[in-house]
Amino acid sequence: MFALAALIAEAAGLKKGDVIIAVDGKPANADLRALLRDRPAGSTVELTVRSGIETRKGALMLRDQI
């Protein structure tokens, strides 16, 4: 499970220590799944990620429902 999660994170451009701070402009609180669970597979979300002191945005296509 962890190896698969690492591959998915890498494909999304995420690195160890990155923190997802928003999904489609909405703050990502402790329950990130709640922000994503009603979206169908194949939909795209915009992630805002903090990496050290840098903040960046990127798109992520959801593959399966969680």
C-alpha cells in the first residue's frame, strides 16, 4: 500500500515533506478524503502544496474513488 501511495505521489509531483494545504482553493484540513471522496475518477483537482518555504500549485487527475 505504501509503495503504491509513493508512486502516486511521485506521479503528482509530490515529494517527501510536502504538505497539501488546499484543494481547488479550499483549505485542506485533517480530512483530505472528505474534499475528494465525492469527485468521480477522471476528474481533475488543483492542489496547493507547501514545500519548505515555497508554495506551488499543480493539477492532479483522480484515478479511483477513495
